[in-house]
Amino acid sequence: MRGKLSLLAGVCFAAVSVPVFAQEAPQSADDNFGLEEIIVTAQRQAQRLQDVPIAVSAFSPEALDKQQIRNTLDLQLSLPNITFSKTNFTSSSFTIRGIGDLCTGVTCDQATAIHLNDSPLFATRLFEGEFYDLAQVQVLRGPQGTLFGRNATSGVVDLITAKPDLSAFGASGDAEYGNYNSVRLRGMVNVPLGDSLGVRLAGFYLNRDGYTKNLFDNSRIDDRDMYSVRGSLRFEPGTGTTIDIMGQYFHERDNRMRIQKQVCQNDPTGVLGCLNANLPYGTTNGNSTLASVLGSREFFAIRGLPTAFAAGSLYGTDTYSGVVNPADPRVVNTDTTPSYFTEELIVVGSWDQELGGGLNLKLTGNYQDVTVDSSQDYNNSVQNRALIQPSLNTLAAAQAGLLGAGLQRYLSPVAAALMPNGPAGVLCSSAPEESGTGVYGGNAICGMTPLDFDRSVQKNRSWSAEAIFSSDWDGKFNFLLGGIYSDYALSENSYYVNSFGLDYFTGIVGAFTALGAGAPPSYLATPFFRNNSDQLNIKSFGIFGEAYYKFDDRVKLTLGLRYNDDDKKIRARTTFANFLVPHGSTDAYSSPFFGAYDADASLAGNQPFQNRNAKFKEITGRAVLDFQVTSDNLVYLSYSRGYKSGGINPPLSAIFTVPETFNPEFVDAFEIGSKNQFGALTLNLTGFYYKYKGLQLSRIVARTSVNDNVNANIWGLEAEAVMRPVRGMTVNVSASYLNSKVSQDKFLANPRDFGAGRADAVIIKDITNAANCAVASTSGSVAGVNAFVNTVNAQINAGAIPGVLAGAGLRPTTSFGANSGIASTGAYSICAALEGVAAATGGGVPFGGVQVFNSGIPVNINGNQLPGAPNYKVAGGAEYAIPFGDLTLTPRADFILTGTSTGSIFNGNINRIPSYTQVNAQLQLDGPENKWFLRGFIQNVGNSNPITGLYITDQSSGNFTNIFTLEPRRYGVAAGFKF
């Protein structure tokens, strides 16, 4: 019966990967030459892998160890058309056939669903830990239109834990020591408690030094200190009944870096921060950042504030000038030590019941509780304190009463908070905390340099329940019916950006604002940027079913349908310097001036939060026709419709607008495949074509991720083989080709180049909010558009613009340079003033006509390659077991060659992710009957630092690029036992 088969494996919507190796050689020449027969649950029923008309990749625990696959990151080193990369906000993207988590935000569904024991997980940290005591790891490539969890458009990764063995006591363990003082321990104990009950306890522990050297204090950062424990119980009270309960806890607290490195082609103008030609190891021009803009002499002048308190000029030396960004991904220069904490509790239970008459019922449920909290230097650099020292001295003079009693009263609390030991002592920045008071409420982080850092924190809980009713009849017809309900509740998701410059601005400007309004001494809150999703609820259910009809012993038809229903409700807001808070307050949101803040302009009155909801309903499914040519050769044709629900974009600052919601994405997937067993060779070939509608893509607006939809076409070829050319030798090879392109006219502004490559455009850095806009000529006149901007700047300087005081001293437009990758010129200005003058002059008629683009000049991305989709991959591995009496010595080597890809939908050389090669090797000695082993290993033999992903930040942060890499070379020794 199917219910009695316990080995599981995953579905892949591509060529079948079969890296699960036999552990003992067979006794005859007719037994596939040592290739193990693999049982999978690709269709939620146990079947022989080569008989399933969909592609399957499955790794046994032995295969994971042999190929040095320690975690989810390593899976990409063996599978075709698979990539994995960390992303910017404590998350990751597991990309299958060009489709990954390109959508960023709390209401985004995962494109690749993560399952544990067939049960779907929300916002899991499972990908961060190490694999231990597993029965299998399964990868399902392609849209899961019917059977698995909440629909995932790219596929599913399913980890199947080892279950208690009721037949005998058992235990295993291994210990490993490697470079970076890495200590890795794993263990398992299996205890049967009679004939019907058994328990299994397992765990792992990893502690190592940091991969990265910090030149600032000569420390090591990016270390790991984590562990996980798991307890499993199996109860078989009678024939046909199996009850499994598993609880797992994961914990990590260390100085791991969420972002490996920042790269930038420095922009000497400061208008963009980073240029558009290439990505050297430079730093952004600090004059492009929000803190520098708002603290500048130019901003203070147009607002009528004393420029003696300004923290420099936008045309002066920038705060990162002269700072070294080492040309090595594993060496940084940062004055903020990163911190990383996460914990996750998962409980999964299942009840398998044979009902008789070939009918089966399976009930599954899970509970999940997740917390993640990470902080890191925002600019991964060190600011030059000397540049702001004059303004600190002026503030100290005001604190001492040298500038008058009135200023002393209003500015003394600011000085005491920012520089408690005087202008030559430590400088204090706001801690990223929930009260919103920051440094002015005593929540401070201090240092001798001006600090800037971020914090990403999330807490969520969820549960789900699923029921599957299926048949196992011997006739032509079988069926499967199921339903699933999931409830997800997020109680906190905040992304903070903190910096001394922001604290200085909110303190100084808040003091002068309160003084002018006759309010008590106050500061502007929040003194840091905070995008906060205070509450998110997702309720989802699906009803699904499949029918299987055999026309004869060789031809079978599968038809499946699924109804999907998702209901999302969110409460969120974004705050920075929105309202006054009197000094001494313990809760900024209880300020008597909080009424000045409005989180939702669409409703009357001032709203403390923006509340939104969205509902999505859809029918998906699949159809498969397979033909068993021989007992060892199968061909199939399939069609599957995948779906991922839409979501809600986070609220932005009031000066920016984006669509409130984004649409679902759909994929129509067509595939033809062949599975073959030719004696000692297993060979599987697949071709596929995806037609995407509404693919979800993320971009940054006002330091916040928002999402758009775009259509795309993807096609590819995959081949995988496992062979035993001689007894004792196993060789596995895979290869893939991928072509992914946007298939519609879609116009979006490239954040790296708001001028869209046009010489008749000027890119503007707005001195009121640090955003960029662009002004373009409507007649193609380069001279005209530059003359227009220079004329408006002259009016701003003269105070001829309503609401803007004279004295800004704005300069004319300037070139970005010959090797900048920017054809436009640039300038500091005020976008609203440019719009006003353009409108007043009939669209800039005296200058040949101009148009102001607040969101940049859009470019057509039709035909562009999708991010994270390498055009080819080749992987292979070989091992040879050499017997020495009762002992076996097995050398093994693995390699991966990954083609080029892009880190942004805008493509171009600056977004190109180079191809890379990685080689792993190990030598293992196994004792009699594999009861013990000794192993020496080396991972990443060439010590390469291949980039797996890019993240382009916001223009008000300087347009720098975060990069994510694979791990450096690791080597060590390990020993283990089992009985």
C-alpha cells in the first residue's frame, strides 16, 4: 500500500534530478548497477520516481553529506536552473527557472514555497539553519497548480524529517572542526517504546568565527552561533493508522552580516551618489543622502534657519570622502558591529489512516512562531566627523547660553542628547525602538564617529490544517481530494534607518519649529525613518483535487483543479520627522502634536495608521498525459497554471505616490519530458515554456519597497544523469539553459539613471527631501533644458519662488563625467519649483518646452532578462568507493559552473552578475557496515567570492548597491558514528 512507503521526495517541474545514491552495491547485473530505486510523493502519493510524469529532485541524507550540501544555499550547487541568494531585509530568494522572490514586502507571497513534512510555512527561517537528521530534501520545480500548500509559481522546497523507527534503538552523531574555528555537531537518538510507539530526538550546533575582517577595529564579524533541536513521536495504534508529531526549535544570536558588501562608482556631483557605468569598491557621495540634504546649508537657507547650525554644504566635501572601502568582499570598514537574532518554533502533526477498500485519509496541521531581528551599518562605511565639527561647536555654544537664553532653552536638550560629553566627546544616535523617541527619549547608541545603521525586525505566528482523501484502487481510475486552511498573523514588521545626521536634523529643526510656534522645547518625530507594518492578517484556503485515468497499462491522463482564496488585511504607516514631540516624552505617538501626522490622506481627519485589505480568488490546475514506452522509459506532456496572490504596497511619505496594491501573477507552464533508465545510466530530459502574466517586481521608492507587475516569457532545457560506469563509482551530471524576457511594453524609471540615457535631460537632487526627479526637453534641446533648470535655480537663490527664502546658493547644471554611464547633466534644485515654473511658462515654452518627471523618465523594459536567472548551468560530481577489507575509502569531487545573470530588471553592464565556478572535494573513510567514518573536506577550493544577488538602494540613500555572495573557502575534518 502507498501509505506504507516512507521515503519521500520532491516534485520538480523540470528534468528529474536523482542524486540519491545507493549505499550498498547490488548482487547481480540486472539491478540497475547499484542505482537506488527512489520512492517519491510527487503527487502526494508514494510512487517510483521514474514513473512520475513530473520532474523530481530528491536528496537522501547520505547524498547531502557526499555533495557537501549543508543548507538551502548549497542546493543550487547541484540542481539545474536553481539559484539561491540572500536579499536585503533578512529574507532570501530561492529562484527556480528564473522565478524567485522578486516581490518585496510583508504582503508578498513566496514564489518558492518552503514546506516541512509536506506542510507549508510562512516567513520561515528554515533556510538559515543546517540540515540535520532528514529523510529527504525535495525540490519541486515549476508552478504548483493543484496539490501543494498555498500556490507557488516557481516551485516548492520540502524538507522531510526522519521519523522514529519503532523496530530498534538507534543513535548517530558526528563532530566537525574546520577553519574559522568552526565547530559543528549533529546527533540523533531513536528510542522505541513498545511495538506501537517511538520517539526520536535530534539536534545540531554550529559556532564559528566571522568570515569578514573589519578594518575599523580589527575585529572579525559575520560569525555564526546557532543551534536547533527536534523531537519526533510516532504512534501506530493499529493496522493502517500512523500518527506523527514533530516539534522543532531553531535559535541564532551572533554578529552575522545580512549584507556582505556595498559597491559604488562614486558620483562626484552628489546628485546621484553612485554612477551608472560599473560597480567598483567605492562609497556613495554622502551629499546625496537624506541626512546630508536635510542638514545642509542650502536647506537651512531656504527654510530661514541659521546656517551656522547647518552640518555642511551640498557642494562641500562629502562625509565619506577619503574613506577606504577595501577591494575584497571579506574585508569591510564599518563603525557599527552587525547583530543578528532569530528563533523559530515549528510543530507539525499528521494522521495517516487507511480506511479500507483502497481509500486513505491524511490529516496534517502545523503551528509556527517566528522572530527575526537584524541590524547592520547602513552605509557599511565610516563618516568623517571633522566635517560636522563646526556645527557641533555652534550647538555647544547655544547650550552654554552664548547665543541667547531663548536658544539655550530650546537647544540645550538637543545638545545634551546628541553630545552628552560636549562637542569633542561621543556622538549619540537614536536606537531603533518602538516608542519613537529615539535619542531624545534616552534610547541612544553612542560612538566617536557619526553612526548610521538600520534594523529589520519581524514577529509572526501562523497555523494551517490540511485534509487529503485519496484512492488506491487497482482499476483504471483513481482520485485525490483535499482542502487546506491557513491563518497567518504578523504582529510586528519594522524597517528602521537611523543616523546621527537624521537625529541632528530632527533636533535642530524641531527646536526652531517649536520656538517659532510658541510650543515647548521639542524635536521632530520620529527622529529616524521607520516603515512599520503594525498588523497583518492573511487567511487563505484552497480546495483541490486530481483524477487519474489509465487508458491501458501504458497511457495515463491526470487532470487537476484547485480553488484558491486569499484575504489580506494590513495596518501600517511610515514615519520620519512628521510632528513635534516635547522633550521628556516617553512615547512619541502620545505627543499633543501627533494630530499633525496623517497616515492615510484618503480619509478625512488625521489617521494614526493606514488600513487596507485585499482579496484574491482564482482557479488553477494541471493536465498531464504520460506514455510508458517501456518499463524503463517514460515520456509526458503537461500543462499547469500557477498563481500567486497579489498584495498591498506599504505606505510612503506623503510626498510620494505609488499604486496601493499590486496584482496577482499567473503562469501558464507547458512541459515535455522524458525519463529513461538505460542499464547503469539514468537520463532525464525536459523542455519547458512559461507564459507569465503580472510577474511581481520590486523597486525602491522613498526608502520603501513597492511592487509592480509585468508580463514575461521563459523557456529552457534541462538534462540530468546519474550513472555507475563501474561498480563503486557514481557520476552525476546536470546541465540547463534558460531564456527569460519581459514580453510586454512596460515603462519604468531606472533608479540608477533618472535621465533614461538622454542628453536633453537634467537629473535633479531635491534639496527638500533628497529624492531625484528629472527634467526633459520636449523638443530635444540640450541647451534649452539646462537653461531652464539654471533659470529656476537662480529664482530659488533670489527667493523668487513662493515659500522658499533666498540664499540657497544653488549652482548651475553639471556633467556627471565621461565614464559615468549618464548622458544627462545634474543639479541640486527643488522639483516642486521646477514644476511650478514649467506650468507658469506654458510647459517651458521659452526654453523649447520641458517636462518634469517626478518619478524619473521611464524606459521600456520589454525584452529585458529577468533578475536572478542565469542563462546556463552545468554541475557534476564523481566518487569512487575503494574497498580495503572491511573499510571503504571514498574520494569525491563536485563542481558547478553558473552562467551570467542580472541583478536588476533594467539589465546593463552595471547590473551584470558574472558567471562563476566552484569546486568542492572530500575524502571519507567508512568503517565496517558504515558504523563510523572519518572525513576530510574542502569547500570552495578556489576561494572564490561569487556574487549571487544585487540590491539597489534608494536615491535618498545614495544609490549604492548591496551584494550577496557565497561562502569563502572552508576546510576541516569530521568524524561520526551510527548504530
